[in-house]
Amino acid sequence: MADVKITLKKSLIGCKKPQIATAEALGLHKVGDTTTQPDNAQTEGKIKKIIHLVEVIKG
């Protein structure tokens, strides 16, 4: 399976609790944090929830 590289680009300050929990579930805590996750349905759902805060690179 391919992987997805996710980078937190905007602060979590002022976000709703479910969005903060989603970012932390992906391993993103501070602006600039990057994580690599498997490209599957669960990861895509998490990304959709916080797409306005992250940059996604598939590959």
C-alpha cells in the first residue's frame, strides 16, 4: 500500500475538540509536525475532518 505524508500547517488553537483529537490521533501536535500514514479509508476520513489545517502529499 502507498503512504500519505501529512504536515500540520495551521495552529490547532481555536479548533473544535473533535478536530484537535483527530490531529493528535494522526500524530500532529505542533505546527510543522509531519507524519506518514497508510493510504486507507480511515486515514482519508481523518484528513477530510482537518483538511483546512494540513498539507497532504500522496506517494
